[in-house]
Amino acid sequence: MTSDNSETISLLRDSVSGTVPFDGKRIRNLRGAAPDFDRSLWRAMGEQGWLSILVPEEEGGLGLGMAAAAAVAERLGAACAPEPYVMAGLLTPYLLSQSSNQAQKQGLMPAVLSGGLLVSLAWQPAGGSLDPDKAEVTARTQGADVVLSGQCRFVVPVLADAYLVLAKGADGPLLALVEAKALAAGRTLEPGPDGVASARLSLSEVKVPADAVLLSGAAASAALREALDLAVIAQCAELCGLMQRSLEMTLEYLKTRQQFGAAIGSFQALQHRSVDLFIQQELARHATDAAVAKADRGANQGVTGKALSLAASSAKARAAQAAMLIGTQAIQLHGAIGFTDEYDLGLYMNRTVRLAALLGNAAWHRRRFGDLSEGA
């Protein structure tokens, strides 16, 4: 975001813009495909270190922090890229880095950070609850194995190499790594508005070895909540990239579309609407910048747990609402052409619809912010 003008952030932005430019043809060709993103590009993202940004240096990552992660996410949003950077490039690598299972972590981390191994997080129950305490999958011990049963929904990306599954065990929550082949029979794809599917996973007595458990108990709960909040903040940055490009396209159109012998952008009513949308964009950007700054202050200044959740919800409530407003108004200001699939604005709108809802929409985050603020 604009709050950090360091050389590293600037270089990251330039790198993303050069590596992943907007390509409408590529995006359309990937809709409904399997996989619905470019695995070769994913490996290139790993080679450039983008998947290592939130992983501490002592765990083999770059440890660059939230500002760097947000810079990458924002540029990918501006390119409308379908690659699951936030969900599989930030969230799961960070969770793996928090694992207490050193053997598994050391074996997995190099492949995950290089882009060779893609891991999805499966944590939401079939009903869609966003509370990690309401996981539907259960875990029981059977000899040297852990047996998992239940359902997860809204898993992105769907065609991962492995899934990090949240389950309720006898001693509390746990996160277990399950290979994709063990879940293939119980995997149902659900299409999304941008052509990117999510998965519903049905686990029926799925056995994994006990050493597949990466985190358990209070440590699993705390790590998951922190990882989700960091993902929400990065997602806000991606939404900022989407809304900025949507607004830019709209302003360009208003300058060129002629009516009654004049550019429609010269009409005062449309100028007022454009200014209102720009204000919403800037409010979302500043809310996201504030959350990024708080995340980067981290444990050293007490920005963990509740404080981090408040920052994440504040940003997502503003960014999701602003992105949806700008997207829908941009379509309206374009008139009939804005509704056509051939026009690139529709790609941005569809991506916005997905990200505005993923990990909680504006209304859900406003409620969470209010609940967390009570008595503060």
C-alpha cells in the first residue's frame, strides 16, 4: 500500500506488475478450468519469494512482514489475477511456519515456499460459519493413526496437493495435513462468480498418521486465528487493487464516451458520483494501511489476538463495502457495455464479488468488530 515507500516495497510492486500483468484472455481461459489458475506462474511466484514473505527467516522465509505481502496482493488485484495468493501463498505458509511438528515443517516448507507444493486450508463447516471453534470435522485416535470425519466447505484452491484440515479432537482443535488423493473421492466443486471454484470436502473415516498433525490445542487455535486475520488484511489490499483499477477504467470511459456532443464525464452529476467513489476508495485504502501497520507492529507492541482481529475487521468492513460499491457503480456508469463479458470491467466485478465475501463480508466484519469492541 502507499504507506510504505521503502525500496523493497517499490521493487516488489514493480516485480508483480512485470510478472503478472492484466491479461483478460488468460483469465477467461482459466474460468472453470482444472486447475483454475496457472501452476507454472505459481512456481514463478515462489521463485521470486512472494510465497515466503510472511514466513520468518528462521523458518526459511523472507520475514518481510505485512506491508510487503499487501504490496504483492494489491498488484495482483490490479491485474485481476485468479491465482490464490492470499489463501495459499500467505495463509497456509504462515500456518505451517507456526507448526510445532518440526520434522513435518522442515520437510514441507521448502516445497511450499518454492511453489512446488500447494496446500489449501480446510476449516469452514458446511454451514459456512467463520468461527474456527465451530469446525465440523472430528478427529479420534486409532492406534498410530488419527481418523477424520466430517465436512469442510469453501476450500480454495480446490485442486491442491494437500489440505490442512481443522478438526475437533478429544484434547481440543488440531490441524492435520491430508494428501489430496485421500480426499479426491469426497471432493465436490462449487463454481464461483469469477470462474474460480471452491471445494466441499467430505471426510469419511480418513486415516492419517499421528505425525500428520502439525498443530494442536490452544496453539492451533491461536495460530489459525492469527493467520486468518493476516489473510483478511492482505485480502483488503487485493480488493484495493481491484477497486482502483475498476475506478480508473470508469474514469477513462467517462472521458471518451460522447453524448449530446460532449464527453459524459463533463456532466456535473457524473462528476459528483465519481468523486464519491474516489472518496470510498481512499477510505478503504487508509483503513487497509492502518491494519497493515498494526499487523507489522505485531507482538512487540501488543497487536495480537483481539487487537489484530479488530484491525482486520475494521479494514475488511470498509474495503468490502467500498469495492462492491465501486464495482456496481462502475458497471452502471458504463451503461450497456459494462454488462458484456467481452468488456474487461466484468472480470473485475466478478473477482470483487468473490473476495468481498471470502473470509467474511462487510456485514459480518462489522458485527465482529462490534462484538470485540464491547467493554473495550
